[in-house]
Amino acid sequence: MRHLTPAEFRRLGHRAVDWIASYAERVESLPVLPQREPGELLAALPERAPEEGEGTDAWDGIFRDLDQLIVPALTHWQSPNFFAYFPCNASGPGILGELLSAGLGIQGMLWATSPAATELEFRMLSWLGRLLELPDGFLEAPGGGCIQGTASEATLVAVVAARHRVRQRTGARREQLVAYASSQAHSSVVKAAMVAGLCADASGGDALRLVAVDDEYALVPEALARAIAEDRAAGRVPFFVCATVGTTSSTAVDPLPAVGQVLRESGFAESGGWLHVDAAYAGAACICPEHRRLIDGIEHADSLCFNPHKWLLTNFDCSAFWTRDRAALVDSLSVTPEYLRNRATEEGGVIDYRDWQVPLGRRFRALKLWFVLRHYGAEGLRRHIRHHVALAALFESLVRADDRFEICAPRRLALVCFRRRGSDAENRALLERVNRSGKAYLSHTALPGPDGAERLVLRLAVGAPGTGERHVRAAWDLLRE
Ligand code: PLP
């Protein structure tokens, strides 16, 4: 067994960086969506690991296989023609942050296991929080921020902390607890309720109420108030509300000020109830003053998350999470066996981020966020957001000008929901044709139409770092032809 020598590592590392730079140069020319059958790559890979390593001789073959086996089986999320789902931004500074994090190879579960990881992360979350103009209570004790892997984990952590807090304050039994989100909330809210043992399946049972939305797909506060009152009257204990700022299907925005008022008037907060705001996608835009109103009312929330890994040029995974009650997280998630005890923890005054999340171990993700924030600066990031919002506005105007198509939801940021006037089957066929062409990749969702019945809607989300006007126009030409 022989490790790479520093000289060999340097040589191969340069080659890997060169490879990444060439990939970025040619990604636009690759079909965005691979035309592969399930199992094709699997069949091309040996069934067992090599018994003897090939050492440095392996690397020509590794780079060849990367080109010949892996790249053709990739969906190119960084292609400027990628318009599906929400974006998952990579950037030079983000990639270098990942590389250096791997190079340092630290594990930041405790402050003591790498003080820099914890303290840089805490500072980055306060930089980011200030860009969002979050109230100080989210940035400093008794609150604070940390990086979760995904928005799903952030929601789960919030549910677990909320469950703990309400039971401490009211003595409620687990079976009495009820959580609320709009019917347009992300599926991760349902999953969090399942994982937290509130409900047995995705129906949510009596433990999760999916509250009605208005004709712009935003939660109706009066419906939330009614649901809370009905549950109270039936002896249940409302303990968690997830409001969504920027829903996955259509970027609908639940009205935080009105939700906050309902929760105040219903006594939800006094009994330990927790309001979590899921701004996984839209939160990035709130660094722009013209979009900050999307989170007006955030002072009513107990926690908030958004994903810099979606639309803020920070490589996956990086979900920014803030709470105003770090004690609820620590009390509900801390388990300390002897082997994790250390003087810094026992003396207090340090954060051990393992107590703010589900896993024990944690990567040094703050590094990439630091590089991104320093490289682009707040203004650079605002330009990135504004550029995409303007391109989406352009696409919306093209759709509106063609009466064979219709816009299906208000466009708030860089997602356009539209459809061809006609049946779901026609829209599905159109989407398949466009995606099969490899020239653009869009996704779809279902949204209730004017008659209340769900219909298939096409989603074009502008957000890949290299997308420009010609890509958006080309996607439109493809769709209308
Ligand atoms: N919440 C919303 C509103 C989302 O749009 C998404 C994903 O698109 C998620 C949560 C889940 O994000 P993650 O993959 O980070 O768990």
C-alpha cells in the first residue's frame, strides 16, 4: 500500500482542476439530460473492487472512465440550459472551498475537534443573516445560525426542537401534538413529521394538517386559525407551523405577518409553539432589498432556513439555518457519551454544532461559504439574483405574448409556471420532446387551475450560473416550435 506522494498528488490535483475547468467550458455543448436506460452504467462497472490497487497507473484509466462512463450518464445541472427543479449552483469559489475542505480533512462535530470550523461557521451565518436583515435574536445567543446539509434536515431539526419545547412547557403527550403547513409545502415537512414519529405515513393522520391555500397558492391564515381552534377544542396540542416562503411548485409566499398574528392571537407561542420558515429557494433573493419583503414578519419565527446551495453560488450541500432558541435544539439533540467529553464543552462558552443537527460528524462547509461571500461580495451575489430574475421576466413576457400558452401562477422570482393551452397529455408530450432534445431541461408540477382541479404545469427556473438571454430565448424557441 502506498499513498500518493505530495508531488504525485500535486500533479494529479492539477490534472483534476484542469478537468473541472474543461468541463465548465464544454458543459453548454453537452445534452442537458442523459439519454440512458436504467442499469447501463451499472453494467459497465466491474462487480468487485480491485484486489490490488493500480496506484498511480490507475489515473489515466480513471480520467478516461470519467469522460466515457460518467459524464454521458450525468444530468448537467450546471449547464446554462438547465431550467428544471430549482437550481443547484456550483461556482469556482464554492468548488475551491470544497476542495480545501477535503484537503484539510477535519471533522467539526465539537468546537474542540476544530475550533476554526465552528467559529468560521458561526461568523458566516451572521454575515449571511445580516444580508437578510434578520433580527439580532437569530444571530446571537440565545439564538444563532449553523449550516445544515439540506432544508429537509433543517425542518426535521426544527420539528424535534419544537416537540421537545412544547412537551416541556405543557406536558403534552406525543399523540396530542399537531403540526401545520400549507397544502403547497414541500414534502420534506411531511417526511420530518414521519421521522419525528408524529405520524405513521405520508397522510399525516391527525398529526399534520395541510392547510388550504388561496388562488395564488399561499396559505390562508384564517384556515390556519380555524384548524388550530378545532384541534384545541378536540384536546390536541398545536405545536409546529411551517410557513413556506417560495413554494417548490410555484414560489408562493405564505404571509408571515398574518401567520404571526394568528399564532399570537391563538396563544400558540405562549404554549411553546414553534414557527419555522422554509425559504429554501427564495431566501437567497432576500439579500436584495427589493425582495426582502418576502420575509417581512420573520420576527414572528423561531427558525428559518434557506439553501445557499440552491441559488447563491455555494456548492451543495449548504443549508443555512437560524434559530432564536438554540437551547431547544441542544436540549432535544444532545447525547454525550464519555468519549465526546472535553474541557471546552464542560466549561461552557463554546458551541458544539453536533447538538444542532441529527448526525454527529460534520464537514467544514463554512469554508466554501466564506470564499463565495468574499469572492462575490454582497453586491456580486445580488447581481447574480437580479440577472436571473430579469431573464425569468423576459421568458414570462415571451409566454404571455403567445396565446397558445398561459402563465399559471404569479412569477415572484426566477421561476415561471406556464402551460400550453390544451390537455395534460399534450403538455407532458411537449415537455418530453423538449427534454429529450438535450437542448434544454425543464420540469413540471401539478397546480389547481381556476376550476380547482389539478393540472399539469411546466416549470422553467432560471438559475444556472452561466445562463444568459440567448439560452432563455433558445428554450422558448424550442418550446414554441
Ligand atoms: N423546501 C422547499 C421550499 C424546496 O423547494 C425544497 C427543494 O427544492 C426543499 C425544501 C428541500 O430542499 P433540500 O433538498 O435542501 O432538502
